[in-house]
Amino acid sequence: MPSLTLPRRSMIAFSPFWPRWLSPQQRQDCAFGEKARGSRRKTFASAFARTAVFPLLFLAGALFAPAAHAQYFALGKGAYPLEFYDIDFSYLADPANRTGQLDALHYIPVGIGSEAYLSLGGEFRQQFWSWNNAGHGLRAPLQNTYDLERIVGDIYFHFDRHLAVFLQLARYDAFNRISPSTTDQDRGRIQQGFIELKEPVGPADVTARLGRQEIFLGSGRFVWINDSSNVRTTQDGVRLRARFPNEATLDLAVARPVTSVLDAFSDWDTHSGVFGAAYASQVLLPNQLHLDEYYFYRRNIGAQYVGLAGNEDRHTVGGRVWGAFGPLLYDGDFAYQFGTFNNKAISAFGASTRVLYSFESLPWNPGLQLQTSYFSGGGGPNSKTIGTFSAPFPRPTMLNYAGLETLENLIEVYPAFIVSPTPTFAFRFGPEILWRASRYDAVYVSRATPLPKTMTPTDTAAYIGTNLVATAQWRLAPNIILFGEYLHELAGPAITLAGGHGADVGVVQIDFNF
């Protein structure tokens, strides 16, 4: 891959200096996204020393990766998109383009045709978490310090430019985690495995994938792969994607979400409900204004609301507006939901916007960011209508990386200040102010879990509290990112009247991709 030049920060989402395989949507995701990760306690040093593979991977990335380049603050993979198969390595067929040591893994000619080749890659990620008063002090365990480790291997075989097979194997481990969940550990699984067919159909280039795959759509606010958790969300199904000459796209998907289990390769029949999607995106003004429209269907088995549990059929219709005007980046989603839950009608609304203005001429490239969100709440257990917004696969890390809150019954105002002292380091700080959208519904925490103690007759306060969030990211190389975030919660009466307390949570994450 050719060396990369530092672009202007405000244009990072659309800069021609990005790797050639990144689409405008992927560049925008890097700009706004995250991906932009009672037993004895381990120190960071002992956790690093626990495995010998990490130092070797770190050294390989530092020696063999292209020169580092900067982007404005993001919690993404930078030069590497979320999915390995979104990288087009066919340009490495020309030996003159093989300038890095990792190119020998990314393009391996196979002698069954002039276009056949194999691409190998993977990810090693280590997370170090420390929690105090988890779940606002209303949910056990209150304190926990633990490590999460993810090891992923990718095999992408191209028979020719039309037919390919992708296989992703992964292992996920949790160390010192009290009561780890199935999103923390899995001794081994096929994370993804599908057959891919690419064919032109009229003016469109159509890609069809059949099998197990991760699905995220648009900004990822409402359909996400839960990357901050150790085990990412995957689904068994089919997805069609059409790309048109004017950069318009259409995605269609029907799938069954897979529930992870601890035992290795034992999740063949652990599906939870059904998911369907239609997602269209078009360019109204190149680079400046994009408009998306979408429809999602989610059959959710065992949905939970305050005092209620059951199966639901939820439909989501909405739109997204995103783009850039000079130093101003913006991105917003707006959605309405309807359907049924245990014979009750669903009527809910959700919206979230984020804007960033960069002062390009000033030292350290400062920027001001503002995120606002509204996700409706319900009228209580006796209400005839379910008014709680519930995204099919929400992205709570758009609020904070710990996912202390989720996208249900929430009003958010989150101003932040961003600086980049060096081309490869960025820092963000700001207060995230939160209220309940409905005082008759609960405060919800990670994984859409309601806190019943926030629904007592003595707790009808709306103000949840203010999170003071400091986040830093250091790009050690284009494929190695060191990330950290600390959150201190100033609990409001919606928490304290329930007997809760403000949370403190910190995470340090190292992510190596190859």
C-alpha cells in the first residue's frame, strides 16, 4: 500500500489520501464511528505478559506497516475498515504495488486461474476494564477489574472477480470477569463464513453474500455489530448490496441473529428471532449532502421493559442525513417504530445527531463537537402502548464506550472539545448530560436492560446525571491503535432516589489489525 499523506482534518471523511479501498461511507464512519475495546487482580503489565503473541504482533505492525497518518478523532480502525472483506487487494496482482511485508499475506496467487488469489488477515485486541458502581450502583457486580482478549483470523479466497469464499475464525477470552456473559467469552466460533457472488445487473454492481455474516448499516446507530464488546454480533442469512454509478447504494438483508455460547463451535442452532432490512443511500450533493432511507424488521424473543417481558414484532422506518460543508461535519438519524409486543401496540420515536466544526488554522487542530439524542420512553406497565424506543441492534457506544446507558428512554446533550497535539494523537473531553424521556419508564443500562429500582413511586425524577468523559487515541501505526477512555458519573435524582450512585469506569484498549 502506498504511503499516506496527512489530509486536512475536516475533509478526512472524503479525502483522496485515504486508502483506495475505503468508500465515502466507510470514511464517514471512521470520522464519526467508534471503530472509529472476586479473583485476583492483574496489573496491566501481567496482562500483557500473559501472552507472547502480542509483542510479536506489535513489532510486526510497527516494522512492516506503512507510514502512520492522522485522522481527526475517531474510535475506528483507521486505514482498516470494520470488515476485512471490504478491502480490495486485487491491486497487489502487480508486483510493483507490493511495498509492504504484509502484502505477502494479503495477496497469495493461487494457480487455478489468472484471477485466483488468497488473502489472509486478522485482529488481536486486548481490553483492560475497571468498573466501580456498575449499572449506576443498582446492578451487581458493583466493582470489577478484568481483561478481555479477542483473537481473529481471516481467510478470503477469490476464485475470480465474481466468486469468493470468506471464513473468519475467532476466540474470545475473559480474565477476572465476575459472571462473564456470552458477549465476553467464547472458546471458539465461526464468527463469519459465507459465499460471495459479484455480478453486474444493469447499471448496478451487485454483491450477494449467503451464510454467517456481520451486518451494520448506515451510521450503525440502529444496526450495529457491537464491536466494543469482546464478542461481536453475527447473523445467519443473506444480504444483497447494489452499487450504482452515481454512488447510490441499496442493501437488502434477511437473517437470524446468532446467540454466542461458551463452548467452542456450539452455536449452530442458537438463533434469537429474525431480522430484515432494506437500506437505500443516495448522493444529493457530492461529499456535502447524502440522504439515506431505511426499513428494519426485528422479531425479538424475550424483549424486556419495566414489569414486562415477551416477544415482539417491531418495525422501524427512518432516514439519515449526513455529509460535510467545509470544516463542518454532520450526521443525523431519525426513526419511527410501530408493531406489537404481547398484543400491545408499539409507537416510539428516536433521533440522534452529531456535528463537528474544526478550526483548521489553529495549532493542535481543535474542534467542537455536539451530539444530541432523543429516544422515547413508555408510559409504565399499565400503559396500553409500548412507547419505549428499541433499535434492532443498538450502538450504545455512540454515547460512551462503556455503554453505561443505552438508546432507550433517553434524552442526551453532549458537547465536547477535541484536539490533536500531534498528527497521530487525539484527545476529546466533554460533559454528557442525560435525562429520562419519560418519568414513567425505567433507566436502561447496557444491553437494553431496565433497572426496576428506578420505577418506584418515590422515583419519578427525569434527570439521570452527567457523565464527564475523557477519551484519547494514539495511532501507533495505520493498523495499530491504542485507545483509552475514563468516565465519571455525577448521578442525578433518577439514580440516587433509587439508591444508586455515580459510576466510574475506565478502559484501555490496544487493537492490532493485519
